[in-house]
Amino acid sequence: MKRRNTLQKEIVLNAFQSLKNHATAEEIYTFINKEYPNISKGTVYRNLNVLSKDGLIQRVKIPNAADHYDHNYSKHFHVHCIKCNKVFDVFSDDLPNMLHLVQDTNEIHFLDYDIMFKGICRQCQQKMEKKNGRKNTL
């Protein structure tokens, strides 16, 4: 069934593209709400789900944190900063053949994989250094 394009869906997609980051639904809602104060959170969340299902944006699931959304569908991975909860793209030429390297002991036909790295972003490292008065050695 083909979905219709609605004004709300267009507003959500435009806001997502304007933010140019791995925004959460809450961040997208806050951005939209400045210009469209009558739009509801439910409308934003519902349209993010539709856009994700339609393949226009990619949902990045973060364990124990809010989902983020990414417009980059090229093969890449993500790193989640455990301090500020931001998500960043990471790229590697060595990982794309991962499916061929995994040893299957359960007779599973692998289709795809998601890799989420955890770390501390540069901005959070700098905040920690300022607070501690010295360079952090992680």
C-alpha cells in the first residue's frame, strides 16, 4: 500500500535534514515546535516511524537510550558517546566482509549486521580534561 505524502511528513523530513546530525525524535520535535507550535510529539514520532519504514531515514537503535535517526544509507557504522549520548558515523574498509568472517555454530543464514561502538567523543574528553585539570588517558 502506497502511503500518501502529508504536510506533517514533509515537515518532519525537512527538519531531520536541516539538523544534519543523528538527531533523536525529541530533538527533531523541539526543532519543529519552534516554527510549528501546534504539531504534537505523537505526529513527529509517527512520521519518523513512517519515514524509517519507507527507507528515507535510518533508525539507529541505542541500548538504554533514545533512538537516533541517520540519513546516510551507505555501509558504515556508528559510535555512541557514553557521556553525551551523541551518535557519530565511523567508516572502515576492514569490516564490510564481516559476514564471511563470523563462525556460525547454529546453522543460521546471516543477512546483515549492525555494529555500534561505544566511546567518549572529543568534546566530552575535553570537558573531562578541563574538569580534572589534566589530559585524560582513556
